[in-house]
Amino acid sequence: MTILVDADACPVKEEVYRVATRHKAHVRVVSNSPFRVPVSERVKRVVVSDGFDAADDWIAEHASPSTVVITADILLAERCLKAGATVLRHDGRSFDAASIGSAIATRAIMEDLRAGMDGVGGGPPPFSKADRSNFLQALDRVLVRMGRS
């Protein structure tokens, strides 16, 4: 089992390391710039070029049915699902074949709305303790299920 982390804006890297250690899973922390990672044979940092979507491309190329991808990027999630990977958001909710289509549609609608509103910002709500807890539980459940397969 390998966990691929879209690391640039990931608020749960430390949680990934803890759960991965417990399940003896490998972790690849993928980003455009170096991040500190624990000293471990199972955790590796992957620094890609600063090209547009370089980290996403690396993750999508390495996604498979034996990987869990951690990302909030809807388009990356779609690519990884097509490769058979399990995909979790930072708040523990999963992307799956049933939900990815509506997530992409919602993303497109929101992008159009933001384009038409000058000066109106937005974004996701602040990351909470409940989100962190939900993520830990979801990742643990996924790895237990994968370990049984």
C-alpha cells in the first residue's frame, strides 16, 4: 500500500505519517518545493519541477488500485479514480465514481460564478479539528480495508 500526498496545500501530512506507520504503508509526499518529511524508509519526498500541474501529473502517473491519494484537487481526483486509486480529501470525505461527476460540475459552476463577480472571493471554510479527526478515521478505514484485500 502506498499513500500519495498532494502536499503543497495539505493540512494533514502529520496525520498521514502516523496512520501510515501504524499500517506499514509507504508514503510519497509530492510537491514543487521541498518539504520536511520524517526520516523513514517508508516516507519519501518527491520534488517535481515547478511546471504547471507537474505534481498532479506525477501523482496521476503513479496512482493504481494499491494507492490512496490525498488531495483536494477535483481534477486530480478524477484522474486517480480512473487509475483505480482510492481518493480522500483532507477532511476525510472521499471522491468516488458516484461523486466525481457532480464535484466537477460544481467546480465549473463556481469557477464561472467567480469569474463574473469582481472582487468577490471565497474558498473553503477553515480547516477544523473535526475535519482532522474525520480524516484520521477515514484514512484508517481505507488502509484497514486495503490490508484485508
